[in-house]
Amino acid sequence: MSNRYWSLVALFYIAIIQVLPLTILWYFATPDFQNQTIFNFHFILWTPLGITIISICGAILLVYFNVIRLKGMNFVISIPVLYSLVIVLSLTPLSVFWRMFISFSTVILVTILTSLVISRVGTFKNKKCKKLSI
């Protein structure tokens, strides 16, 4: 795949596989928009977590097959974590402000940790490639 399309593929992957289903679930499964039509506790709890895990595993496969760059994993991991936390925290009696505060604080920490892990993996990968070329 051409280098100029990697960001576009990552953007479409995030939009179609992660943001669209989680936004629809957030709209219909939480009382934030006064339009809650899904009331099943287990569905509200496990569906966003399942979507998050499946999308992250799919993104890892796409990185392995060089469809998405490794640096794109920062967004692939942090965006569904944010949505999942917002949806799951809607089951608590906290106000919207505190739910968003907890979600964003957690996502900032997850993004920092993800960046550190990705930089370590990239460094390891580059060292391994240099050893093979020598």
C-alpha cells in the first residue's frame, strides 16, 4: 500500500469500526440524550467492551499486515476506551460532568501509556531491522 494512504485507512477504520457503533450505542443505551431505548444491563455493559476488544485486535492485525502504521495505534486504542468508559459509567448514578471527567482522565493516562509502549515497540523493531541488515 502506498505511504500516502495509511492515515486515511486508519481514519476510516476508526470511524467505521469504532466510532459509528459506539456512538449509536451511546445514543440509544444511555440516559444522556433522554432517548434511552436499551435497558438491558448486561448489553450496556458488555457490548462496548466487546466492540473495543475486537476493534483493537483487528487493528493489531492491520498493523501486522502493514495496512495501518504502528503510530496510528494511539488513536485506535484511546478512542474506543473513551466511548466504552462513557457508556459503562452511564450505569452509575454520577452526573454527566463527573462521568466525562473520569473518562477523559483515564483516556489521557491510557494514551500516554500507549504512546510509551508504541515507542518502545518501534525502537525494538528498528533495532531488530538494523541487526538483520548488518
